[in-house]
Amino acid sequence: MPNSNAKLHSNHRGGREASRRELVSRSLQSAQHCLENQDFGTAYAHYLLVLNLAPELKTTVKETFQFTLFKWAEELDSLARIQDLFNCYEQALELYPNDEVICNSMGEHLFRMGFRDEAAGYFHKAVKLNPDFADARENFYRVANWLVERWHFIMLNDAKRNLTYFRAIENAVRSGSKSVLDIGTGTGILSMFAKKAGASFVYACELSKTMYELARDVVAANNMEREIKLLHLKSLDIEIPKHMPERVSLVVTETVDAGLFGEGIVESLIHAWEHLLLQPKPKNQDVSAGDYGRVIPASATLFGMAVECKEIRRHHRVGMQEVAGVCLSNSVQFFSPTYAAAGSEETVEPYTTEKLSRIPGGYRALTEPCQVMIVDFNDLQELKSLAARKPWKLSLPVTEGGILDAVVVWFVLQLDDEHSLSTSPSEETCWEQAVYPVQGLLDYSVKTGDTVMMEVCCQDCYLKIQKISSLPSECGMDFSDRDDTLSLGNEAELCNALAGLQTSTKQDGSTPVCVLESTEIALLNDIAYHKCFKAAMSKVLLSLNPSKDLHSMDVDGHGSGINLQEHQNMSSLGVDPDALYILDVSEGFSILPIIAGKLGPVRAYSSVEKDQHQAALNVIAEANHFPKETLEFWLSHLEEESVVLQRPKSDKLWSIIILDVIETSGLIQQEVMEKAAISRCLLHSGGKIFPQYVLVYGMLVESESLLLESAVQGTEPTLGFNIAPFINQFKVPVRVYLDLSTLPCVSLSKPAELLRLDLMNPLLNSSSREVKVQICKSGQVTAIPFWYHIHLDEDHSLNTSDESSHWKQAAVVLDEPIPVQVGDELVLNVQHHKSNISITVKR
């Protein structure tokens, strides 16, 4: 009997195995059939069944499974079936937990949907699994800039700042404040300062998942994980006794931005005083500090001054009435977002930030620094009254004449009675300053004796400085910065003052307003850019339409183009004057289609998306007497907006396609070579892509600043705490938005051509190249800044490092400095992948 039972069991197992193999075989055939019919969802389900029944086939079907997963995920994404999409990826990762391609793809979907913390985790895992996987590496670099902002490195490298905070915390703990809460802990450095100073209980909260996990690793590496309790919470959500057993005697925080209030310090401290801190120490009473609550920093004093600065001006005001023959005068009023924020009910940051000590062209103070306000972080009632306080007036006497471009604000952070930190532009500081650009005045010039007026308020967690204006000295008025009313002697004085007060804008009810990003305004102010494109477009159009007289072409801005009136008359009669088609798919606001429209009988298509931008271009076109058919908006012609590059009409091809090749940040646009490949198929004979090719130039430099801005340099600046290895996981090898003209560095070589990107002739391209560079000055190579020569054709090019260029520059920062001597030769291995340029250096 036992033998008979064993035989039955064996037959049964054999039967099951045969059934399994048959089911797997049929499922594989069905999956293949579904793929041929592009039924990716059913194919995916069949592959899931196969891999669950036959795990031994994982390697065999891996590539086909990935392809099926990605296609099905795209379909789910287009149908907005987000939960199903993520379920598919989770199933795939259960089957292939260490597959870098699936991890990276999952991260891409998460990032597109705004889940940056989660996306970073998948990108980071993909890079760890395969450090040579270029797609994942580039994705991780991009998301790292969002998750761990570059100022973390700069501030952690600021030994003076760190030591000052430590001394203040040490004083507080030694005077009796033994229980500490660190709000917005970041890497956990202030919490570790408190523990090192002798605090008995330390709590730290951090909202960002990435920074919370980083702080957890840092605290553990410094053997304090049992002594510091980390909370993955916003401080406003901390409850007693749920998260902390009782109120603490000290709150430490550095949740301040360049404008002081922008990271929500007021709101978080109001909540802390009401719910998390012991009551404040009574004034003028000698009692133990441990029985009462206090905050570090104790207070802050804000200062401001008016400045003239060409760089700020060109990013926030359109400085000309005509651009390459296109008249802008009085047709549209352009403003940057900071101006729009002043009158907006939405919570919009009302300032930009700049490190004034490194701003191109420098700046000039037009007034003396003036105290704007003082805020006491240890006074709950004062904190509560900030948001409710009515706007107050502030006046700054002009001490030096010039052009009023901005009001600049900085602060002194008083940590305690002995220790303070200043963010003044005249100090050696890791901080930038808050910049409130002046916009909308009739006249921006001021002279000595004039007064710069403004309103100040604290609203939506921001310091707002608005209604900036100038009052000429001849008005002879006395303004008080403490009163909301004007002290006026008589009616005549009032009339004179109102006549002189430059608060009105050029805008009236009939003038359209267009809000542009500051980079778009800088582009509009880039004269060389528009003149270069105009000349290059003229050359192509003339070659394609040689019957037109060269003198009728508006090449150098002195003519009015081909007779537009004649063109308009012909169009009104329904006559097609053999128009040439031009497509501008550059990013953001662009007037290149209008410039093209002035060069002859063309149909110019703009790819701008925003209704406000389209309206502004229509108004400008009308002001320049364009026929209605000359300018059209390309996206309105497309059935599928994701497929931007296609024929203008079924029987037409493009004469010119304008691509955005270089980002304002200094990087190459993603997928630009793929776009160029499609564009080449859409040009008729003699048509051109602009630019036709791009040359990448770079040079070797020694720059301590770039090192400090890119990675934490050991334990010395962090006072012996081991933080660098953890935060440096998020360092990015390429620094962007650089101004080479003001970058503190020493050039160790002459500029060299690193790479060529040819959009018209792909045979001239290579994704990697070796370049030999001679050293002309001894030192240590720490970085390789790079920029571009953008060739529209052989005769017309733009240099992105020019002073007037709207583009910034970028730099590859080396992991380790390389000592060099004059006469040495280094070999640079330059590689281009998507938008990323990587450079390795060898002798």
C-alpha cells in the first residue's frame, strides 16, 4: 500500500507539472498575440501569470515584460488610471525588486505627478543598483535639486554660522534650558548641538520625508539615535503628550529665508508658544531659565535700501520700445511675477533673491540702509499682531542719484544677547538677500534729496514691500514712517506732492498686461539674440524666395520688411502669396514669429501656451500692422498637443523650425537631438533648423566657492559632526545658473571646444569625445565651467557667456581637486546624454 500511494502522488505531481507547463506555454502565446495587436493590458496580465507560475523564466522574458509594462503604464497614465498604474509597478517590483530600469520608470511617473520625495527614492535605488545607468543618474540629479536644496551645502560649510548657533544653544542649555525642540531640523545639526551642550531631552521635527530620513541616518551615525527623538511631522501637528510628554524650555530653529518670514517661522512660533513651549520668562525677574520657555533666535532686525542694478532691471523691466524692428511701445505692459504678487490675493512670494556681492555688473546704493522693523520671537503677542498689523509707510532719503531698480532687504538674526548673524550684502555670509524689483513707474530716475516711498506689511507669511515710488525733492514733504497719513500743510502742497509722487503705472484700462517670468523678460531684453535670429531668418527666406528684392527685406532693422500692405491686400482678396511656413517651438514667451512675419510673405506659428501670452502677441502683431493670417498659434491646430512637431498642412513643409536647445540654467534641453531628428523630416528643400549646430566650450578653473556650494567639505565646518557622507549623497556634479563673470575662481587653462551638437547634420555628432587641454597657470583644478556658441548658420552665432546674454552658465564640479603645474596636459573625456554633460579628467 505505501508504494501504491507514493506512485499515485508521483503521477499527480507529474500531472500538475504538465498542466502548469501547458498553461505557461498558452499564456506566453496569448501575451505575444496581444502585443501584436497592441493590447498591452491583457498582455501584461498574461505575463504576470507566467512569471508567477514559472519564476525560472524571469531572465528569459525580462525585456519583453519591461516593454509590456511601460506601454501599459503609458496607456493607464493617458486614461488617468493612476492607482492601477502604481499597482502594476508594485507587482512588477515584487517580481523584479532589483531591476534598475523598472525602478527608474516608476520614479519618472511619480515625479511627473508631483511626488518628488517618493520619486527620489526610486531614482536613488536605480543608481545604487547600476551607477552607470545614465537615465537614472540624470533623473536623480534633477530631483536632488528639489529635495535637498543647494543652500543646505552652503550653510553646513559655513563654520562661522554653525559655531555661532552652537555657542547660543550652549549658553541656553547651561543656563537651565534642558528640554529642546528643533523645528525644521534638516540634517539634525542644531539638535546635535543641543545634545552636545548637555540637554536632557531633545526632540526634532522635519516635514520633508527625504530630509527626515537623512537626519535619522546622521543622528545614528553620530551615536545620538537614543538621545534625540525625530518626528516626521510639521511642528503645527505636534501634540502633547502624543508626540512629546510635556512642554519644552527651548525651541531652536532656522526656518527663515532671505526675506526672514518666508518659511513660516511666525506661524510655527505662535503655535509653539501656545502649545509646545513653557511660558516665557517674566521680564526683569531673576528666576531659573529652566522653568520658562525661550526661542533661539530671540529676535531679528530687518534692514532695507534702494539700489540701482542693471542685472535686476533687465530681469524685471522691458527696457526698449522696439526689438529687432518689432514695435512694443504702448501695446502691452510687461511685468514680472513679483509685481503681480503685490496686488494678488494669492500666496505668491513677493520677492526674488540675489547674492548682491556676486551679481553681474554690481549694484549701487541710492539710499543709506534703513531699519524696516524689529520682531521679537519671544513675545507671543507681538508675533500675533504681525499679520494683523496694517501696512505702514516707510521713506528712504536718496543719498546718491541714479535709476531706482529695487529695494533690497536683509536682516540681523539675534540668537541671544551675545550672538548674532547678519545676512547683509556687505558681510561674508552664506545668505542671499531679498530683492523687491521696482516696476510700473513713469520715471525711474532719482536724484539726491528725493525720497523713495513704500508700504510695508506682513501678509501670508511674507514680508511685503509694495507701492514703491519716488517723491522729488521739490515737493518738500515730510513723510513719517510711523503714521499712515501724510502731514500736509495745505491744499496746494497736497496737489504738488501728488503730482510728483511716481506711483502710477504706464498701464491704463485699455493697455493689456502680460506677466512674464524674469527669465522671459531678460530674453525680451536680449538685443543681440533677436537681431541674430532676424538676420539668419532673412537669409533663409531670401534663398527660398529669390524673386523678392533683398532691399525689401528688413534685415538690419532699417526697413519695414516686404511690403506688408501689399501682402495684406493680397490676403484680403483671398490670394495665397506662396507664403513660407515658420514654426517657433522655443520655450516660454517669444516674439520670433512676429520678427519673422515682418520679413516677407510668411505664415509664422507660435507655440506659446498661456492665453495671456497669446493675447499679448496678438496685440503686438496688430500694432505692427500684421495681416491676421501672418501669426497663428500652433497648439490650437493640433489634435494631440504632445506631438508638437508635425507638418503645417498635409501638402506643406516648414521653411524654418526654431528649437530651444539651451535652457536658461545653462544645461542642454532634454531630448533636443530627438526633436532635431523629427524636424529634419519636416523641412522642405532648403529649409533650416535654428540653431543649425551648437559648440560647447569649457575651461579648467580653481574655485573654492563651487566646492562649498556643491558638497559638505568634511567634518571641520560642522564642528566635528559626521554629516558630509549622508547629505553628499544628494550632491549634483553639475552646478547651474552660474554667472562666470562674477564667479570667484582662477582660470587654469584657456577655453577649449568640448563638444559639437549638429542639429542639421547628425553624422557630425558624437556622444563622447576626448579633449586635450594645456595648463597655463599652476593650481588645483576643482571645476570645469562650460557655455555654448549657438550657430544659427555659419555667419550668425550667439555666445551664451556674453554679458548681455539672457542665458546663465553651468559647471562640472570634480569630486577631488587635481593639482596641476604650468605646462601640464590633461585629457577631458566629455560625454553628452539627454541634457546632461559629464566630464572626467585624467592626466
